[in-house]
Amino acid sequence: MSLRLDKFLASSKIGTRKEVKKLIKAGVVRVNGRIVKDPSFDVKENDVIEVRGSKVEPPRKVYIILNKPKGFVSSTKDPRDPTVVDLIDHPYSEDLFPVGRLDKDAEGLIILTNDGEFAHKVISPKYAVEREYLVKVDRRVNERILRDLTSGVKLKDGHVAKAKEVKIVSEEGGEISLVLTEGKYHEVKRMLSAAGLKVLSLKRIRLGNLKLDENLSPGSWRELDEREVASILEGGSEEKDKNGT
């Protein structure tokens, strides 16, 4: 696989396409020890690229876990509200986008990445990636409501939504843990509304097998390692099909 030299350098965060073209034409870029002044020069996977004597690392996939605070929208740009991307100070910030969404008034675990294939798998119903939420509601949840949520409630648009698992997590019965395998628009709020409950607060605490880091305060983030990235997709329906179970 080959890539234009100027695109490689821009993707590696050396500068904008315009800036790296100037560097190349200035003769400060070497490919395998040889000065290259042509921005369209094709570089290959194993080539050694240097700028002013420093080796340039190839562009990479980035995966960030953010503890989203309330008041931020899950998009890259918004004309009215601050976005989750605004919270990330990272060399790849301009390339990042949120995987799925959390409502503006919701908080908790959200992933940002520049890996479109990974994002598709997390969002796709085909992979059935679990999403776990802690939800406070306006009244006590009883066994009938739990049964309704797991057997399926009909939403206003006719869609029948089911929770994979629901359990009461507070003594008063006004807080539940809810596990879904879909990330449809306002899914949690719409489900609970159909069950006669009003959501007071909503926090996502798990995606796949990745739990929200307790050391991350609202608005804080960190990069994920390969093991953590893999854990997000573990246990999905696609993985089970591959293993024949």
C-alpha cells in the first residue's frame, strides 16, 4: 500500500497539507535517507520518513474513552452547544468523532475515534454490543415494569424495544441498571416513557465489556489500549457466530 508523501506527513500530524508541501519543497524531508522534493512522491509501508532528521511515525488509529459531562452534545460541531470533541486536547482531535451518541443531558462513557470500521461495528445491531446505563426515574420500579421492559414495550413510532437486562439498584427502587444492545435515538427515555416512567438522570457506565473508568472525572478522558478496544466488541452476536455458539 502506498500513500502520497504530503498526505502521509499531514496524516502523521506534521502540519497541514499546505505546510508539509512547503517542508518537502524546502528539502528537509528524506525518504529512506534520500531528500525528496516532490509532494506527490509515493511512500510505502516500510519506508523510513524523516523531517529535519527526526523519524516520522505513521498515522495511527486512536481510541479515546471520555466521561461525558452534561451539557455537551455528541457531535463534532454544533452551532449552539459545546461538543464532546471540544473536551479532547489531542494531536488527532480534528480527526475524531463520537461512536454513537449520548443525549445532551446524559453523562458517562462515550468513545471517540478516527476508526470508521470500528465505529460501524459498535453501532451496528449486527454486533449487538451491550450498553449499560444507570437511570434514576421519578417513581419506584416494580416487578411488572421490569417484566415489561425485558419482554418489550411499544414506542410511539411502533417500534418494540426490549432491554436485555433490567435490575433495581437502589433500596428506594427509583434507580435501575438497564442493558440494551441497540443505540437508537433517545432509546432509553422512550422505553421508560412507554413503561410509565420519567427519566431524571441517565449515565452510561459500560460499552461491551469496557466499564467507565472510576478515575475519570466528568470531562476527563484517556486513550484506550488494544486490549480495552477489543473488549468493547467482545461478546457481540457477530463474535458468537464466528465461534459457532
